[in-house]
Amino acid sequence: MEIIYLDPPMKYKKNTKPIIIKWKKAKMVRNHSIRSCVHEILQFSSRLGMVRINIVGASGSGKSSLAETIAHLCHSMSDIPYEVKFMQKEDLLDFTATVKGLSSNNQVLVFDDLSWLGANFGKKQVEQLKSEITTVRHIDGKTDRKIILIMNFHAQKALDKFLRIANFTFYSSCSPEEITYLVELLGKKYTQKIELFRRLRIQAMGQGRFSFPLGKKHSFTYDAFNPFLPYLYSNGDFCRFIVSPLSTWIDKDCQICQPVIEETKENIEDFVNDYSKKFGKGTCKRAVELKLLQQGITTQPKRVLQAQEYIERFLALKKINLLELAEKYGLEKRTTKLFPDKQPRVS
């Protein structure tokens, strides 16, 4: 990202001077970056294994789009692979069966618009769901996977307290009636920030642009939807403003978030011959297997799957360390770049 310091310099302390950066060609205030939120989410996931994210706001305020962006950034910024699944209402009604149907890979699960929970779920069902969410990583008795659970709601206050609690919460709107509740929830010190957020949302939807004050004399103005919208973010310790684009602006054709089902447009026989010639048939087959695995499609031989289940039992009991095991087999993390002669041809 390109970094541009504000000109003229603001009269702040050196470490708090507002800085403008570029994400692709779009300018933004660095402190508004949603990528820093995702860094925090991934750090929690690496330590806790299970991370819950709530997105709260009115209908049409961008909850679904924000969930898609967070899910995309989680898997694309992570050092370890995640699958992304966009779940339906029926998937939550039988949450145990849903999770058992997933692969053993790390998962980003997005449940969109769960406002129906309060009306459709009885007390017994809510209690069962609480138990299932708590044990989601080990719900099949042997698999220890990392889970990032994203849940969208219209009205946070109407939900059961357990469902309202999350490691991270994003707010996509704030009506005048909700200000008092948000102040109680986030703290009185954020009253002005919450009121400003309400005004920013009105500006974005009504005027097509929104402006953040930077000190007494300066401000920074975004064009709404080009590509950003404002959100309020809380990690339980503090809250701040962020701006987020659509996931399709970041990556138009993400194979993890939106796997392509249609047939390949390029001649598949020509591609396979050229691909195998460049890298070798065995290497290409292994690379395809790894890409399928990232999308939750297992193609390994039966004996390999049995060996994997055997390892998972020891990992679940914390009797072995996966990195130490990898070292014993001579496996280490690697990165690479394509040489010029192996760059894909684009016609």
C-alpha cells in the first residue's frame, strides 16, 4: 500500500498524525483499515481456535456485504488455509449435523440475517444452540479445527445474551433510538463517536459521501460505495471507525469464497499438457489436490485419510505438536514466485 502523509502536517504528536494510504487506487485513512481488524481476528483465532464475530445493523445497511469482505480477508490474509461457507437458516436449525457435514479443515462460517432467532427459537432450542456453538470445534468428537463464526443481526438487544456476546462486533447502522443502548453497551466515553457514526451513515446513504473530521480544521471525505462504506468496530476493549469495500472489489473472482462451477473456458487438454510440461505431472497433480482440499474436497487415498484421522486424535488430546511432527518428516513452510517462463499466458 502506498502511504501519503497529510499536507500540511497536522499539529498532533508524531505517533498520532493522521496518515492517508492507498488500497489499490482508493485513498483512505490508515486508522480506518478493515485489514487491521482482520489481523486481530486471525491472531485471536490462532490462540483461541474459536472466534465469534457479530455484525449488527438495519436491513440494507451492508451487513451481508461486510460479512463477505471479512470472510474473504480472513482466508486470504491467513497463514493457514480456511474454507468459507455461507450458511442458510436450516443449517443453524440442526447445527450439529451442519458442522459434522463440514470437512476437517479450518472454517469461516457466515450465518446471514439471524433476526428470526428470537421469534422462531424456543428456550430449549436456544440452550441447545448455545451448547453446540460452545463445542463447535470438537462437535464430531475427534476433529480439532479452527472456526471463525460470523453472525448477522438486525437488533442485537432482542437476542439472547449468549448470542449477543462476541469477540468482535461490527455495527453497520445506528438509529436515534439505538444511541442510548450503544452508549450503555460500549461506554459513555464513546457517546460522541456513536453520534458521529449515525451522522456518517446518513451522509453516506443520503449524500453519497461521508466526511471524517481530522482535528479542528481538516477532514477526509470518502465517496460512498466508491468503494467504501463506514462501520463502527468494537473488540471488547475499544471501538473505532473503519471503512470497508465489497469483497468483489478486493478480488473479483475468488475461488475460495465463490468456487466456479462452470466448465473451463480454456481448452482443458491444452492447459493440462502445457501445465504438466512446465512443472511435471506428479507436481501438478499434487497442486490440484491441495487446491481441492482448500475448497473442502478430499481426494486423498483411503489409507492417507485413515492416517490423518489417527493424527487428529492425538492432536485433539494435545499429545503431539503438529509443527514438531512436520519437522520430523522434513516438512517446512515455503514460499515461491513464478519464473518469467512459467507465467500464465493471457490472450
